[in-house]
Amino acid sequence: MPIFRLVDEPVFPPPDYADPSGLLAVGGDLSSERLLEAYRLGIFPWYSEDQPILWWSPDPRFVLEMGEFHISRSLRKTLKRGIFQVTVDRVFEDVITACAAVARDGQNGTWITPEMQEAYINLHGLGYAHSVETWFEGKLVGGIYGVSLGKAFFGESMFHRKTDASKVALAALVEKLKSWGFHFVDAQMATEHMMTLGAKEVSRRIFLKQLHSALAHSTKRGKWRFKD
């Protein structure tokens, strides 16, 4: 399959033109307009500092449906203890910076480059990107961030500095998304961690149908609050 080189206009080839690895296109920029168009089409950027911008639409896709979130016995105990304070959209920049700094198995460096951080901070300022934070004794110890369009949440990354801190953030996010009628959290590519929490692989064809349905709803823009 050919890899497409993007032009200046924020347009993409159809997602099903991606190669077997999921790579669809190269180049372009990380403008808010282009990023939002990518997410609407089921495409996302993922690349390293020594690479051009790479755009992906993998098949299968890794998705956490709202009713499938699995809370383990140990996580349930942590939630009952209430040792973490949970906030939303309080320190987005700190969350994305922390996610970029986390060492991950099998990865050298980070794909959350300074350019990526700036792009998602801009999306946050426009009311499309959101973070959920967990705190312990006044210190930020975990969190997750992603992009919201319609009734879909595209999870980008999460981090923890204390056991269960990122899982508590995800649990709080899923609970609120369910109450708002969201359809799914897009986890993009399979990880063992997310699999233990209930995420599963679906074909790109099914994912794009689910995405089309989710995008038929209006987007909940602006700063989120969990008590509204």
C-alpha cells in the first residue's frame, strides 16, 4: 500500500488506505484544524522526534466501550479508600508533560514531543482536549488526557507516580463519560494494561461505524467539570 504525503490543506486519504501496520500518511502539520479533522476520520498522529509527522489508522482498533470497563478487586479497594482527590481540566499542561516524561517498556524517548505537547495544549485551549488528574497529599500523582468529539473520547496517554493513580483517573473519566452518554474511549493500539481494564480490539470497519454514530452528537466543549 502507498504511504500518502499530505498537502498544506488539512485533508486526509480514506483510513482504509492505510498499510498493514496502520500507517496512512506522512507530513502535514499539527494545527488544531488538521488534528480535529484527523480524529473525525479515525486517524491520529504518532511519531518520534527523529521522524516526520506520521498519521495512523490501525486495523484492528483498540476500544474501551463504556459498559466494558473492568474494575479489579484491588482497584475497587483503592476507590473505596478514597485516598486520591480527582480533578478535571485543572492542570492539563502538567499532565501532558508528565506523560511525556514517563519511561515506557520497549520505548526510547517519547512520542509526546514538544511539538505534540504544544498542539494538544492548543486543543485544550479550544475546549476539545481534556485531562483528569489524581492527587495524593496535594501532589499530582497520576492522570490521563485525550480529545473529545461528539460522544467519543480519544485517549492519548496516561501516567502514574503512585500505584493505581492513573487507573483511578480513568475510572473517574469513564464514570462521567457514561453519565454524559458517551459511546467509547478510543485507546488506539492494544496494550496489556488497557486490556486488563476491559478494552478490546475491533475491526477498523466497526470502529469507523461506531465513530460515525458518536460524531452525530454535539461536542461538549470548554472546561469540563465533574460536579455539573
